[in-house]
Amino acid sequence: MNRTSTNPHIQSYTRILIIPSFFFLLGGGAPPVHTTHVQTFCTGGEDGEVKIWSRAGMLRSTLAKSGQAVYAVSWSPDNQRVAYATGSDVHIKPLQPGLKVQNWKAHDGTVLSLDWSPTGGNLATGGEDGRYKVWDQSGRAIFASPMEFHPYTAVRWSRSGHLLCAGSFNTLVLCDRTGWPHSRQRVKTGSIYDLAWTSDGTQVAAAGGNGHVCFAEVVGLSVEYGNLTATLTSGRTVQVCEVDEGGGREETLEFRDRVVQLAVGYGYLIVATTVQCYLYGTSGKSGHTHHWSAPQIIDTKGIVNVLLQAPQYFLTVDSFAGIRVYTYDGRQVSNPVIPGLQAEFLTRHMVSVSNDTIALIDTGNARQIRLLDIQTGKEIAGGPLGLPYDAREVTLSKYGPAHARLVAVRDANDDVFLSRVNRRNLVKIGSMCSSVQFHEEHEMLVSVVDQKLNVWWRPSALFIDKAIHKLAVFARDDKALVKGSSILAFTGTRCFLRRPDGVNLTIGVPPVACTIYKLVAKAQWSGATRLARFARNESMWALLASLAVEYRELTVAEASYGALGLLDRVEFVQRLKLIPSEEGRAAELAVLARELDRGEQILLQAGLVYRAIDLAISLFRWERALDLAMRSKAHVDTVLHRRQLYLQAAGLEESSPKFIQLQKSIPIDPVAIEAKIKEELEKEAQRPGARPAIMTS
């Protein structure tokens, strides 16, 4: 994934417009007004009442009454609740009668301004105590600015929810969605009573108490990938800098319309303006930048709020066309349409894309993760992925084929869940995580837990062998990390993060794992084994063991398990080598991953009935083994004979009426049973791709 918004700041226009002072009535002496679409509007005033009005000005209802003046109101993103401020408190009142009202103390002084983020659900407040703050919907503090001499009289989120602007006396502050300041700009407007963003989120207008309006634009947006850095230097200009062995070179790209998004990765730079997307190839055969003057151009129908890249595709989200997927030659692949999905509320943390799958948090029900096929735009069979709490962040693995695709989700309780896309086997793998992200090239997952960086070298090992999943983990303590740090990108051997106070961090991880992935991709197993032996690290052996088991490299798997001291796994691999058919080995590996039914299904679909019965017997699933034998009308006597041997060895008596009845009616001939088993194994050894079976007594 690309790294975005690393250094935005506000730049004020030199031209100042003077307009009549009555323009400021909405944000100054008059009651605050906030609209939802054009159907209703909400007001609050010095009488302490919050009222809902029709578009024609007819009073619909009095939502709340208070003994203190209401200086700020704001609608929730779904228009089902209203937040308003009285004194130092903030209240959230549902429109539906009977529901609980939330309230909390927000400031030490009177709350003068309030705004609800259109996408993230967070609230921003400004107060007489000289602070602006960011809250989640339950009233938990996310950020509080340092105290200043003047009150914050205006706060406003951009339409995308990525940026927050706060206004005080002669001061504009541009903030990230978590509240920390990108920059602070001095203006000559007096106290700023109201703020308004353009629909593309690139400009903001500030209404001052001295009757002036100040216009500002957001610049400094920067993305980097490898040796390439692209920076938005003005509203319509992008500076590209590339560093190589011969030095460096810079290129200035100018555009007709304002730039709203930047992304770079996988050999392409994408610049999204208000009406078009420009695709530039960033490296040619010689490794040097080219084609800056001849980009691919795609027309967009709305303002692009989200721009994400995958190795073969990239994805855009806008409020008009919703989600659209393109190839890097400019061809549209799909335009997924999900009933009830409000695309304008999606952020880059709520959507993820890979070469075959799109994962997104349902805006109508945040406890559901929608999984879409990238080619058709339709939901993948199996329905949405359900969570116990609202999801906050979703990420897809970029590594491997479609059947190995993984999705990781962080919920509102800061727990991390992992699942395969095609099986919906959701498993909790972490807690107290503030951010989670997959590596952009390999199947590695990173998370931030307080002052620790956790890396799962092989998350899918959870579905292969839980014993090695627990070992294939790297943890690094770093005092520079603090709670709430977010991951910007995980690429190569570096993890890029941002702390809540705006400090950018780069934390390195051991390079051995990436090298092992690359060697395995080239089928260089001997080199991967030597590297793991050289590293002398059990997490690298665990990584190699999981890869070897998945790719059926049993000799490497045996060596890896041996290095980890897992003797039971070594014996398992040795037994696995004795199975001649590929389906038989796959079934045993499914059992290792605790997917018993799937292992049985693999054998039955391949016609290996005896192998399925033997598998059930080895797991002491006697009733199931007998059912399979009776259904196939074969090996019933085998199951009865094995049952007798088991009871004799255990010193037990038969207690199952079903087995007792069959033992009376079916004769058991051990010699005939062994001959029948031998015949079955010989047939299995003759299957395409089978290896010679080794018979044991």
C-alpha cells in the first residue's frame, strides 16, 4: 500500500474578499443551523431548545430542552441522531423516541462549536477553554489540543472526513482525522466564526469576525514508493523526485484541474483531479522514469475520496459512481453496486483491494465485511463476514492465489480477526491493536499494540498448523511508539507509522523473512533452508515449515519441524510421505489444520472411500466410519474388525448397540480384510500423480 498524507499543510491565499457582515449570522449571533440533504434542518438557540424544522420552515418537533444556551448542533452521518452542546457538555440525541441519550463533559468552558465527521463517525468540538478536541461516538477522547489564549470558535470536517479544520482568533489549524495538527496558519480575520470546505476537500473558506473571508488550499500531500516521491506543491502542481545511482531528477507535473488524491506503487503513479485520473508508468526496462508527458487519462464522474492500488488493479471511490476498479492501462474492470451502501462514507481504512478481491466495511451495518469478486463486482458466495463489534479497519493480503486470500479486520474493541476469504473461518489473533496492515508484497501482517510492533510472518499458518502459527511471530518494543499509532504502509523491510501527535516513524523488521518468501517463489527450497539455518531463529523455521507444508515440500517441512523440536510433527510428515495420492496427503494436511470435515470431503470427492474410513478411525470417529462404510457398502467388516482390536487393546467392552448388532450378523475374516485393504492401496498408488506406496504391517 502507498503512504499518503505525510506532510499536508495549509497555504493561505493572498486575496481577501470583503463581504457584508450579515453573512456570519449562521455562525455568530444567530442560532446554529445544520442541514441534512434538503428535507429537514435542525436549530439550537439561547432558549436552550433543539428543534427540527421542515424545508418549508414548519416546526416538526422539539428534540431537546435545556436550561442553557445551545451554541452548536450537528447531524450524524446516517441522519438518525443529532449532537448538540450545552455549557461544557455534549449530548447525542436519537430522533427515534425512547432511545438512550448520550452525554459527557467535553470542555472546561462552554462548547462553542461542534461537527460530526461524515465518514469516520468521530466528533470535533471547540470550546472557550482554548482547546479543540476529537471524540468517538461513545464520548471517548481521541485527541485534545494544547490550551491556548483564545477560544476555538469553529470546527469543520472535510467531506471525505480525512481532514479537520479548526478556527480561533486569527488562526487556522489543519488537522488529521485523528485531530493532530498538520499545520497552523496565521490569518487576519479576527475570531473565525464559521468554516466551509469545498466538495473536493482541497480548499476551505473561513469567515472572520472582522467581516473578512479567508480562502486557503491544502498542499504538501506527499506519497513515496522506493526511490520515487511525489508531492503536491500547489492545487494543480505535483513535484516528482526520483533518486537512483546516477543521482536524482525532478519533474513538475501541471494539471488543468485541482488535484484531490495521489497514489504511487507497483510501478505506477496515479494523480486524481476533480474530473480525471492520470496514470504514469514510473519505471521502464532501464529502471528510469519515463512517460511523464504521455499519461493514460480516465474520466471520473465524481470527486475521488479513496484511491487504492493492488499489483494488477487500482480502485477509486467517489460519491457519484461509487466503487470502480481499473487496470493500469485505463480499462474499467467492474463497478460494484451494493444495495444500501453509501460510498461517500467509505474511507481508505474501510476498503481494501487485491488482485481478485475487494473487501469493505458495510456502511449500513458496520459489523459486516462485504467481500466482492474484482472481475464481476458481485459478492463472493458465502455472504458477508460477520463480526461481534463494529469494524474499524479492513486489509487484504496481496500474496498468493485467490484461494489463499486472507482478510484481517480490526473492530471497535481493538481486536484483530483473521479469515480466509473463501471459507469465512473468522479467528481472533490479537487484541489492544490500534492499527493493522498486510505487507504489500508478501503474506505478512503487522499490528501496533501500545509500544510494541507485532509482525505475523505467516498469518495463514493459523489455518495450516496452529503450533507453528504461534512461533512465526516477531515483536519489537519501541519507546517511540505510543498507543493510537497508525500504520501508513508496510513495504520491503520497513513499516511506516504515524503517532497521534503527528510524528512519522519508520521501523525496520528483519529482512530474512522477505528473502525466504522470494526464494520460495522461485522454488529454491535448498537456499531457503540454508538461510533459515543461518538465521538461527525459530520464527524463520516456523515460516519455512508453514510454506513447505502448503507447497507439499515434505523434506523441507520435516527439517523445519526438526529444527523447532516438534517431534510429533516430524512423525506426522514422515507418515505423510507414505501416502501415495495427492488427495490423501491433502486430507491429512486438512486434519492438521483441524478441518476434519474438509479432509473427509477431499477423500470422498476423489473416490478414496477406504482412505476416508481409515481417517475417521484414526480420529476415533467410530460412528462416522461405520456410516461411511454402510453408505458405500464396503469395508463394514473392516470397521468392525478395527473396533474389536481397539476395544481389546483398551480393555473395554462394546457398548454401542449398532456395533453389537452388526457384529452378530457380519462375519469378520482378518485375512480377507487385509487383502481388500492392500487392493485399495494399490489402486490408489496407480492414480495420476501418485507416488509408490510403502506398505507397512
